[in-house]
Amino acid sequence: MMQRLLTNAGPIAHLAGSGPICGHVQDESALVAEAGLAILVEDHIIKKIGESAELESEFSGAEILDLEGKAVIPGLVDSHTHLLWSGDRSREVSWRQKGLTYRQIAERGGGIGATVLPTRDSDESDLAHLGIERMREALRNGTTHMEAKSGYGLNTETELRLLSIAESISAIQGLPSLDLTWLGAHAAPPSSSIDSYFEEIMSEQLPAIIEQGIARSADVFCEPGWFNLEQTEDIMKASRDGGLDLRLHVDEFEDGGGGMLAAELQVTTADHAHYTSDDARAAMSDAGVNCGFLPGTPYSMGADYPPFAHCLENEWAWTIASDFNPNCRTLSLPFISSILVQRNEISPITSLIACTRNSAITTPHPSGLVHGQIVEGGIANLNIIDGPWWEGWCLQPGHSPFAATMLEGELIFH
């Protein structure tokens, strides 16, 4: 048994509690402990939190790391990523600047389809290498757990291969843990239509995904021009019947009714949800459906941001994630959070909750232990900020704010 004792911590934003935090935080002191505490870690579990002097005396045989007043926050949880793909779509920025819409870019040969062919042509070692490097980048920016989707194969063989590769790299020590999602219903493959591909999904691909048994969840890009409400409902119901948890992409470009469908199906999280109506958001909240905002995407596309503050006022549960993909190439949740804090007047504590405690609910840790919080009995995933104030975690866009990250009990210095 390995014991590590982190002593003389600065403020600890532990965020302890059950369930999502909705609405404005009224009492920040209930979620942030004052400086001077210590955290005892045994193997990969947080065993005790208490006064530094007391724990140093009680556990004198532990390996001690003096934090010298550095603040601590939970390990970050990135609940929406497109981890595995190959290719480069940088040229699309000039098309967007000329006024082309996402759909027009896809019709011109860009978009999701432009990533599919390079991904299909990449061998497993190349894709695994890309995934590992991306996970290392996420870890440098404090992410200790990631949801990771397939979705750039768009045929049965490649979708199965992407999930198999993701499973293999998820077993590598010293990298964030992964929660795997099948997103075969992402778009129509090149030289195909949504309708014909939908039939292939239902008759061939989804049964193969269920038989493979790697993906924990299923996801569909439910948007006018992509998978319609009826197709999405059929895929979601068949996925649930096959034992998969449910997630959705909805209402990214317009209110296409995806949010209301998410509420009716009681999926775990409905992401993007940029243009979801208030009625649908209320229905989602009543049904226990999380609203997964992805602010890096409107940042990359030069679009307006979702109504974060409005959702806070209405006490609707929401999260944020990186949405790492070929058009939004960041794995830094501190940067994503800086968009909220420095451009949308959202408090640092609310932004932190949105990618820790709340997002951990939508993407559980494979150990089954509590994560996204710093609590006794929880997984020992946390970040040590290179400074005395926990708020500094989201105020350095372009730089990692962390001196070190503890990943399942192991300290990794940055």
C-alpha cells in the first residue's frame, strides 16, 4: 500500500456533494476549503482530508509533498470529445470567412466527410499514436477523464476499429481514463445519403457495435439536414435495447426539436443545445437530461455563445466540454472555461463545476468511484495550481495553469 500526503495546501475547491449543481452558487465556502489542509492518498483513493499538522503526525510514514500554499481543484472531466481521427481541414476557415455555412462547406467536400477518408486510410498504429498524444495534451491541461466518441469511420468496419483502438489506449497507465461512445450516426458517408446509411446502421452497424461490447454509450447527430427526429429516435431506442447509455448532439445550428426529443427519451446528456427552446430546456431539466454546452465550437466558428446565464437563472443543469474535433482543435478545459469567465461573465466556481462535478455525472469513472470532486473515498484525481488562488485555473488561456496533476494517485509534474 502506497501512501502519499499532500500537505500545506492552499484553498481546496473540493466541490463535495451529490447530484448536479444548478443555478448560481450562493455559498462558495461550502464548496471551497480554506488553506492549510492536507490530503492523504492511499494507492488510487483519497483516504482522508484534514489539518496538515494532524495528518503529518498520524501518517508519519507517508511520502510527503509540501504544496507550499498552492491551490487545488479536482481533476477535470471532459465529457464530449472526438478523440480519434486523421486529416486536416484547416482550409475550411477561409470558406467560413467567405460566409459559407456548415452545411454548404459539407456540400463542397469539407466537413465531417473530409475527415472520414483520411481516417479510414490510417492504420491502427497511426491512429493510436494520435490518440495517445491528444490524451497527453489533455492531461497537461488538467483533464483526468475523457468521454471519447467514434464517428469518423461511417462504416461498420472503421467504426468498430476506432472503438477497438480507443479501448486499447485507454489501458495505458499515466493517461486520462476514457468513457467510450459510438457515434456512427454522425453524418452520411461520402457518396451515400442519410436515408441509405440509416438503413445500414440499423441492420448492420449498430448490431455489430452492441456485439463488440466496447462502447458504453450511443450518440446521434440530430440536426436538420443530418439525422432527423424519427431516425434519431429509432437509433436511440435500438441502442438502449442493446444495453447502451444514450447521448445526443442537438440543436447546434437551429432548434430542430432535438432537445425535446432528448427529454422524451430521457437521454443522459444533450450536447451543443445552442438553439434549444426554453420549453425544451425545461422539459430536459424535468426529465433529468443534462445540457452539454460546447463553447469551443462557437469560438472556432465565430458564432454567438449559448445562453449560459439564462440557464443559471432557470436552474437548469449544464456542463461544458472541449468538443475536440477537426474544427475545434483544443483539449484545454482551462481555455474553454476562460471563454465563460472572461467573455461571458460566468463565475470561476460555476465554470469549474461544469467540467468537474456536473460532467462527472454524465461520464462515470471506470472504477465506479466518485470523481470530479475531492472527497474521502473518491478517486485520487486532482490538479495542483501553480499559484495560491484556485480561481487561477481558468485565467491563463494558451498556458496550462497547473504545476502538477494527480492521476489515480500518481503525481505527474508539468
